[in-house]
Amino acid sequence: MKYISALLVTIIFSQISFAQETWLDKIIEKNNQDSLQQEINNGEKPAAHKHLGEWSPFFRQDMNEIWQSIGIKGVNYYCVGGPEQNNQYIERNDFKSKYYQAWLGIYVIEAKNKLFCYPNDSLNSTSYENIKNLLSIGVLDQTSWLFAMGDTSAANSTSIIEPGGRFPIVEKIFIDGQYAPVIEFEMKSHSDLTDKTSDMTSVFAMPNKEYWQKQLRANHSLTLKGFYIYWYNKTKQTLKIIYGTGCSFRTSDKVNHNTYPLLKKEMLDIARSIKFIDVR
């Protein structure tokens, strides 16, 4: 399981100064500059943005190798809580931040052929089977990410928490020319917080371990809590999934943290604002 060989930051990382306010922006710009064949195959992508609130611009990642086991091809566009001014680490890795371990992103998946064992028109269903299949896409993503970040137990790290028969449907929103359900879910997983050094941890910069090691272990357990907005566009022959997550975890001082309620409205507002453009 590899995450982002393209991002494996052949990014001439040594030429980027952490002292600059926009160091993460420069990494993202470098990562996204080349043409991506799967993006061309999809035929569309989310319109570029500089920043969405405190979130970084989108990283772009070809997911074909990661999703190979379920026969799906597509691209992941994802944001993280960026660095505060003059910080040399990103907010995603600051356990005191509401952006700790949070994700906001979009899967754009090629759907010219049947994706699961039912017609693609049923991808818009709110059935338990369909939502579990869609969530399996995110499980593979999270698992591969942890593996790439050096979590030695990544393979068994992430699983869907069964909701007891059906996933909560929060609302339906109008997006990309059609209505799409917003469902909520929870997954058992791990943090990617670590004191190991690698190409990946150099890009997704960590605080010094002295800052967090009295409260947390590296790769500690947590629960991802979030939403999926999903829709199959028959005209474009794509499946799109917008996802947003916070997390809950417990620190050594016996304080329970839950960031999803702090992020939910912000992430849903951003999701409603996302537009898609053609790729040729």
C-alpha cells in the first residue's frame, strides 16, 4: 500500500524554507503542477482554490494503486489544517487544535463501468449496503495513509463502526446539478502523530515530541467522526464523494476531546461552495 508516490516529495523539499508563511502552499503547488492521467480520464475536477478558511489548498493524489483491491480508479483532492503563522508544523498535527487529524476532501471516481455489484444508478441510494461500499473507499485511503506515515500496525488500524442498521442521513443538498445525501459515520482508526522522520513526515510536519508525548502516544487510537456527501452523475459518468472528518480521542490527563462538532458546520459550508470544472 503506497500513499502518494507522486507526492513523495520529489518536491525539492530542501529548497522550501519553513520560515516562510506559505511553505505548505509551495509544496502543494509543486505536487499539483504536472498533468495527471486519471484526472483526464475522469473528465472533471474540483475548481482550484487558494485557501478555504484555515484549511490548506487541495493536495491532489492518484488513488488507483490504493483502490486496486476494490477495482476503483480515481483522484483524491484533500485539505489539512494548515500551519499557523510562523509555525513549522501543521495544525492537523497539533492535538490542541480543532483541526487535529481532521480531513476535508473530495474523491472523483471514474464510473464509466459498474463500480460495485449493482448498477451505477444505485450509487445514489441511501441503502446500508451502498453506504458501506462507499465507506470502504475511505477505509482504504486512511489505512494507506497511516502505512505511508510509518504506522507499523496500519493494516489493522481502520474499520467502520457499525451504526446499528442504518447510517444517519443528516440532510440532502443540491450540488453539481443534483441532490445528494449527507450521511454521518464513525471509524475506528489511529492518529498519524509520530516522532519518526520520513519524506512524508517532512511534508506533513510534526510538532516536536516534547510538545505532545506527555499526553499522547505515537499512532494512538482515535475515532474518526464525519460525513460523506455522495452522488453519481450519469452524464459525467463519475462518482463524487465529499468527505469531512474530525475525531475523538483521550489524552493522558483523562480529558476527552471531540472535534467533529467544532468543524461540522464549517466543513459543510465549504462543501456547498465546491464547484467542478472540465478537464481535457
